[in-house]
Amino acid sequence: METINKYGFPLEVCGRCHGTGNYSYNEVDGTTCYGCSGSGFKITKSAQKAYDAFLTAYKKAQRPQVKDLQVGDYIARKNVWCRVARIIKTDEVSSWSVVDGVERISTYFYEVEFDNSEVRTFPENQLVKRKATLDPTPFLASIKSPKKSKVQEED
Ligand SMILES: [Zn+2]
């Protein structure tokens, strides 16, 4: 029987709790198994690297810096998704450092205009919450890497 998680990554029965989701009791987590967070399943060993890469990329898609936003993105403002209508890099410096007595500019402010015409200014490296999905297909494809079918092209 093959089991997959909601993104399609293969799961196996957790070896620590044997699929029960429970292990020894402690005050903080009760009997919840550490190996599987109580689900009874965990990502298979061969898929773990691909799954970690997927989660990292997904998190990055959902928590971009302001300078990586694009027109049409939805970002959360006061728990409301607001569509980005315009992004402009200003010449206003938001942070700098002094290295060997020389002032070095590191970041600028960005002006972000939303669909409701509201304009807000953010430092370019500020993290925002973006509505994002990520296609797991390329990550899933990378799991079966040991042997790719060798097809020799001959003319
Ligand atoms: Zn477990």
C-alpha cells in the first residue's frame, strides 16, 4: 500500500510509534510521537531531501522580501489579502553600514501601491506574507533520481 501526503510525497509508517502516533508520555506533548508529530506516518527516507527542498521553496514563496514582490501578488495586510498594483524602488535608503570608514548603502525603501490606491512604504528586505502555491511536481520528479531511463538516440 502506498500512502502519500497532501503534496504527493511518499509516506511510510513511522518506525518509532509503528503508526499509532503515540509514544512515551511527557508533560509538553503528551504521548504525541516525535517521529511523525502524531500522524503515524513520515516521509520516506528517499523522499526526505526532495520534501525538505519543497518546503523550503514553499516557505520562501509565502514569505518573500518586499523587493521580490510582483504586480498581481496578494499580500496579507491586517489579515486581509491585498493585491499589489504597483511597486517602485525609491532612492530613499532604509539601511546602511559603515565598513572601514566608508558608508555603504545596503537597502532602499520600496513603495507598494495596492488595488485600493493605498500606497505604503517598506524597506526592501522586509518579509511579507504572500498568497502562494507551489507546484510539487519538479520536487517529486527529483525523488526517483538513482536510475534515469537510458535512451540512446541514434540516427
Ligand atoms: Zn510516530
